[in-house]
Amino acid sequence: EDAFFYRASLNGGAMAVADGVGGYAEYGIDPGVFSRKLMLEASAKEAKNTQVDPADVLAYAQENTALPGASTATLLQLNGTT
């Protein structure tokens, strides 16, 4: 049910974790598929523009995860001074 991504660079990086809602399994929906797709989309968006707001990254990921399901998620971005 869980998924994550991690990206490191000399200028900082990002990491995110998603926890698929297990209750969807009662309806035949694998919550892990949703959370993995969510993290895939978030990772792709964040890698393209490391200065984007984390909330915008997660919003983009949610909009582009065209699957049934739900997930909690958190995203942390680091810059070279943190």
C-alpha cells in the first residue's frame, strides 16, 4: 500500500511518501497501485522543476493519477542550505 521516491543532488533533493487507503481493497482495488502511480507522477514533476511548490507537485500528481483509490501523501524538498 505504501510508495515513496527520493532524489538527491548537490543542490538539495526531495523525498515523498504515500500511504494508499487500504479500505479500497474491499472493492477489489489495490491501494498500492494508486500510491505507486501517485509517487511516480510526483517524482516526474518534481524532477522537471525543483523550485516548484510541494503542494503543486502533489496536486499535479493527483490530477495525473487517473486510477481509482486514495492515499495520504507528504513531500519534503531540500535546498543546498538546509
